[in-house]
Amino acid sequence: MNDDLKALIRTIPDFPKPGIQFRDITTLLLSPHGLATTVERMVAATHGPVDLVAGIEARGFLFAAALAVPLRAGVLLIRKDGKLPGATIAEDYALEYGTDRIAMHADALAPGARVLLIDDLIATGGTARAAVRLLRKAGAMVTQAQFLVDLPDLGGADLLRGEGIAVDALVAFEGH
């Protein structure tokens, strides 16, 4: 069903290191039809009303803002730690070698806010799972996440599903 969108995503072999097949969405973003169709299909996949669309830095911001308008929702930014002014709350998560940390403004949402999590791609799910923990720590009701691309061999979407999140992705690519 989304082969038209998949065809707009360029694969760059061996980036950022040998053996990785980088899925470059910038080619889809350059297409007015591709971008509009992506947003329309993500909006259609949204279950029920949402109060906020949370985008993960940085490409998730693009889709969060685009979806928030037709969903009549606000946009919540989930950023790398140290990038937001004012009081923040943060969550650590594991990387292949070490850890990283994401943050959001401490006053970004009211307890019970219905939040849709958005990012461009889900691979291992580390960042998305940390974002869910962070949002829930702030009192959000997070039950759904959407991605343009899923790399199912890396298992991130399944890990999110295991945490009670309905996960939708428009396209999937095998491998890493």
C-alpha cells in the first residue's frame, strides 16, 4: 500500500559505517506529493483524539508539527539533554556503546494528556522507549507511536508493543 512512499526513500550503503544500509528520508521530504501523502496516511492511522504530538529530535519534529495541525493538537519536543531552556525532566537510555539522555520541558504537558509519539524511523527502539518512559513519568497517556520507517529486524517496534504501545509504520526495510 505504501510502495509509492518507499520508492522515495533513498538507501545509502555503508553509512555511517560499513554494513549499515542508511535509509535517507530527505529524498521523500523533497517530494511535495511524498510529504503530503506521508502526513495524510499518518493522520489516518491515528487512533482517537490526541492532545499533543511528541516529536523526537530532530526529524521527528518535522512530522510532529505536520501531524499536529490536522489533528488539532500541540507539539511537544523531545530533545537531547541540555538543548532546552528552563526546567526539564530527562531519561537515560542505552546505546551500543554507552548511554545517552533525552529531555523535555517539565511543564510541557498536563497530567492525563493524550500523547502521540512520532519519529522518522524505529530501529532498536532505545530512543522511542526512553521517550515513552519520559512522557509517562510526566503524567502523559501514551498508547500509540508512529514512524515513517520501521527496521523490523532490529526489533524496536516489537519492544514498544510489549510496553502497551500501538505501533504503526508506513514502510519497512529488511536488514539494518
